[in-house]
Amino acid sequence: MVRPTDATNRAANVKVMIFDVDGVLTDGSLTYAADGEITKTFYVLDGLGIQLLNKTGVATAIISARNSPIVVRRAHDLGIKHVYQGIHDKRIAFAKLLEETGATREQCGYIGDDVIDLPLLLQVGFAVTVPTGHPEVQERVHYVTKNPGGRGAVREVCDMLMRAQGTYESALAQYFA
């Protein structure tokens, strides 16, 4: 794992932050209803962190191997404009995202928790996982959050990006007026 100062320097260069869903935006639990529908629970603090990050000019995106209308709804509510679902080879979605945003790989951050995320984590400039992330993932990222997925990990990363980029105080200023 890379030293925290290196992680902060990497966070300062992020123009696009990409989030996995299961295990990152959620705690990784899938609840099946009697009709077979899957529900997910999202954490409010994570959502506000994404909204604040969007306001600072950092673009946000979701890349998930699973397809879920709930994710589309949550992304819409948070202002996440780039949503790619149902793509098991996440490199395909990543290539589309780079084309759409004009960002370089080094200007992207990604937070994922399992080996399916490694192809992206190994390409981006700022690779992050959660404390419950697979050991192979934890060994290869720049930063492991203190908070778990679905319980503040995303907010921690959003706050870290804003602090590293010098936008944290201005992003929160409206709440101190």
C-alpha cells in the first residue's frame, strides 16, 4: 500500500471519480423480495459527499457489473451523470467514460472492493478500496478507507478529494453561513 501522502497527491489530480456499487456504495448485502426483486441500501452521508464533489467540478461515475434500476435512480438523485451497468469487463465501460469525459487514466479515481475491480484499479491514478475489500485488492491500491462500504467509505473519499484539491472549505461553506 502506498503512503498516505502519496494517496493525497494522487487524489489532488482526480478529475473523474468512479464508484463500484455493491460493497462500496452499499455494504454488499443483496436483499431478495418474494417476487425476486433485489433491494439495496445506500448511506445518506455518502450521497451528500458525492453531491458536494460534483459541485467542485469533479465528475462522478458508476461502473457496476450488476444491472439494477435502483442504481439508476440513486445516480439520478445524486447527479451522477455517467452510469455503466451490466458490464462484467469494466475496462469496456472505463474506455467509454474516458472518451466521454476527455479525462486521462491518471486523472481518474476508482473505488472497488473485489478482484473484478482490479483491471480498473490497476489503471487509474488513484485506486481505493474499503476495509472489507478482498486481500488481493487491498495489496494493490493507493488507499484503504477507514470506513466500510455503504457506511461512509464514499464520503471519506469525497472529502479526501476535496481536501487534496483545496475545495473542501468552499464546498461546505453554505452550511456554515
